[in-house]
Amino acid sequence: MPENFRTEEFKVEGEKLLARIKELIHEGNIRRIIIKDKDGKTLMEFPMTFGVAGVLIAPQLAAIGAIAALITEATVVIEKKE
């Protein structure tokens, strides 16, 4: 039986991007996170595997921090299990 997923999309100010991503990771049941710029261009996309340890996600968080420093607004798209 295939798993069902739903997507949610929301806008975030650049300086709040990293904090919001960390919140989403802690909520769990996230399958994929996509970060887009204000024009809709995908800047970063990464899958969230079951039981991801903080050490394994650290490089992605560092990259998100760098992106957040360069943009004023981002759109975050998350894919969640239903």
C-alpha cells in the first residue's frame, strides 16, 4: 500500500529561515524540505530520512544559514506523511 504525502508551502523572512527549518525538523514526519527564493527558483532541496541524527543534518543546516544570510524572503515547501 503506497504512503500518502501532502505538501505545505509558506513564506519566511530570510533571517527566520534557519529557525523555522529547525522547528520543522523537530516536529517530525517531514519527508522532504525544499527552499525556494522569492521568484520560485529552488535553492535547496533535501530529503529527511527516518531517525536523522543532528550530526547528519548539520551540513544542510549550515547551508541553510548561508542561504538565509543572502536572501530577504524564502518559500519553504515541506512534504509530510499523512
